[in-house]
Amino acid sequence: MSAEFGGRTGRQGKISQWLRGRRPKEAAGDGGREALLLATAGAGLPLAPAAHPAGYMCSCDRVGCPTPARHPISFAWQTQSTTDRAQIERWARHQPQANFITATGMVHDVLDVPLEAGREALARLLDGGVEVGPVAESDDGRMLFFTLTRGTPEEEDEWWPCELDCHPETMDEHPGLRWHCRGSYVLVPPARLPGDQAVRWLRGPEHALPDPLTLLEALTDACARYAQSGGDHAGAWPLRH
């Protein structure tokens, strides 16, 4: 951890306050939802339909669903995921309540951290002038940093499976951090979770995807600080439904 970051500057404190109070104005209604999804696909993030809340439960027919409203509808989500505008429009109109996931490891990865750690890291990155890409926050306590993928889609043998990062040898090395890459997915905003919770953009898909390594030190430092303060870092979404 950087000693320089051990004390929060006035600038960092102001950014943190802004992050805590900010709630982006996302377009309302079905048309606004569709426009946000199309903008996300237009940025190159492949999408597929996902389950949605049914009260405090999941719209799927699985009893005791472990990830309600957070998982794809189809088991073929990896091949189904697309950036095709016409297909996304059909899904959005025929399944108006559906959430959407984006399959990671093809174009982009996602660094998934506890919300408080993410806010601290984002403040540090912005204060340092680092180019941060799209960032989403979830009311269930996670922040998602969208980055370029570290894999090479044209050379599949070079892709690294998500499990290499999801299950590090010791949790102390990457407390609370999940690196979604090949074989994983995350919800994309606007998404609804059980209990009137939501996933929303803090920084939208119009921001260019950065190299993940430019964010990693700030994120791991913030996660370590969060873990040392007694924060729960077991909340990353399960990969499989």
C-alpha cells in the first residue's frame, strides 16, 4: 500500500463525498432502458437476457435460486451474447422486465470489488488523473470497473479462465476482488435486484475501456484497507447458476 495514500487529502475527501452522494440520472421508462442497453452494446459489450426480480424472489423457476435476478436466462448465454442492435431491441421489447448480463473475456473484463473499497479506489484514481472507464455500482454492495480484456479473442489458447482470479491461493492476496474474465458475466445497468435494489452506471459506457493493470493497484490497496477495517468481502456474485 502506498504510504502517500495513507492520509486522505482534501481533494480525495471531496471526490469521495461526491461519489457517495451522486446518483446518475439514467433515462426513465422502457425507451430509456433500451437506449442504455443499445449504448452499452454499441461500446462493444456483448449482452444477453437475464432473470429479473419477482418480489423478493427470482423470475426463474428454480426453488431457492442462489443468485436471484443476477443470472442469465439461457444456459447458452456465452454463445447467445451479442452486440447486434436488432437482436437486443427484440429482447428488450419482448422481455420488458428482463435484466441483461454482459459476457466478459471477449472484449472486456470487469474488476468487481466491495462498494466502499471501490469508492475509495475511484477517488484515488480520479484524483491521480488516471483514465477510468465505465463503472457501475450495485445496491447490494458491489462496484464494477469495466476494462479491456487481458485475453486475446483471436487466440483462444491465450485466454485465462476467470477461476484464476476468483479463487486466489489466499484471500489475503486479493481480499474482496473478483476479476471477471473468460467464462464469467456481470449484470449491466439498468438492472433491478430483489428488494427494490438496482445496478446503475456511475460512469457510463461512453468512457473508453482502460487497461486493467492501470486500475489494479488502487483497487487491491483499497480492498486490503476495507478488509482490515472488518468489511465483508464474500459478496462477489457466484459464477454459475
